[in-house]
Amino acid sequence: MIKLIVSDIDGTLVNKFKEIPPLFWEVFKLIQQKDIRFCAASGRQIQSLEQLFAPIQQQIAFASDNGALVKYQDKVLHENSIEKTLLKPILETCESIEGIAVALCGKRKAYVKTENIRLYEEINLHYPAIEYVTDFNMVDDDILKVTVCDEKGSQQNSYPKLKIYESDFKVVISGDMWLDITAKEVNKGVAVSILQKMWGILPEETLVFGDQMNDIEMMAQAKFSYAMKNAHEEVKKIASFITDYDNNDSGVPRKILELIS
């Protein structure tokens, strides 16, 4: 029996317009009736997730910044920030990569240093709590993650240059134009395991949905792991199942309805 449902957001639950499908709100009523827990797990910042799920934000858990922050009913259950001085070489490498904008994702807001207005606006879509900065040294916040928004494609452009930091950090492609860098031990799987422990829920009772490389660890925390029909091929190989419909066709709520009805 399913007792916990965890869903990634972009490319998974929301459509290409970044909207939650209307069917989800109907399905959520059924989730509540059956006493099933729900968690939104995303590379997005906590402020973005709380905004997106405003009508139900007190009823669900959040794993933001790829699991660097886990929150339930206004209580922070887990937080893993990065010592700012350790980021200096990464930020210097980023300076040499063309076609990218970089955000330091803090607990309070995302700090963006770029002259590229289009990329700034793209970051702002996922990070509503945002501030433009000219110098990252001026940032006074707990940094959970470094995010790269890459107009040339993260897999082809920024990842090959930033993967040299994988021995000390978690460097992961989180979307066609997104790459995230967190503390090495941060991932969505750790976040899911924290919630499972708190609620006494087993992997055999857990259902997860994802589409990108930053969803892989949480797939291992659930018997019912679903890659989206539109998922990265590597994610499809690792997941136990693949959804019948993609994120633009209410793939997640359709599958939940099928499994818990």
C-alpha cells in the first residue's frame, strides 16, 4: 500500500508553462482521504515551491534545492549548506564558460550575477526570491546550492567543464539548460529517507516521479519509482516503471489516480 508520494516538479509534475495540471488538485483530495503523505522534491528554492503549492503548503512536505533543505509545516527538518570559501574555484571556472548565468542559491534568496537579461528572467521563473548582485563576495546568506542556467545546454556546455569538481561536490544536470552543485552528500534520496524515517514509511510504501539526473537517488528510495515518458534516457533505465503520459499530459496525477483508486 502506498503511504508516501514524492514528485519532482519541472519536467515532471508541471507542464511546459510551469503550471500544475488541474487534475492534480482533484487527485490531492483523494491522497488526503487515504492519509497518504505528499512531498514536492525539486532543484527549485523553497520560496518557489511554497508559492506553487500555496493552497496546500501546510499539508505537504518540501525538499528544495535538490534536498539541501527539507521542510514540513514551517519546520526545517534538514539543512545542508556549503562553506562559501569552498566555492571560489567553481565560480572562477564559471566565469570562463560562455552562455551561462550563475546563481548562488541561499536560504533567503537566489543571488544572480549576469548581464544576460534572458537568462536572469529564466532563473527568476524558478527563483522568485531573487537579487541581482555584481559581486558574490557581498552575499551574506547560507548557500545551499550553486545553479548554472546554460543557454547552450548544460550537458554539452557547462557540465564537461564543471565535472572536475565531482570529487568534492555533487555536480548534477537537472534540466536541459540547468546544472546544480551542492554539498557532496546532498540529494533528493537523502531527503526522502528523512521523511520516511519521520513518518515510519518503508521504501515498499513509497511512490516517486522524476525526469532528470537529480532524481536518480530518490528512485532508489522507492519500490514504485516512475520515470516520466519525457524523462532523460538514463533515468528511464534506472526507474522501475515509465509513465504512460508526459508532463504536458498530466502524467503524474493520472498515474497516482490509477495506483491509489
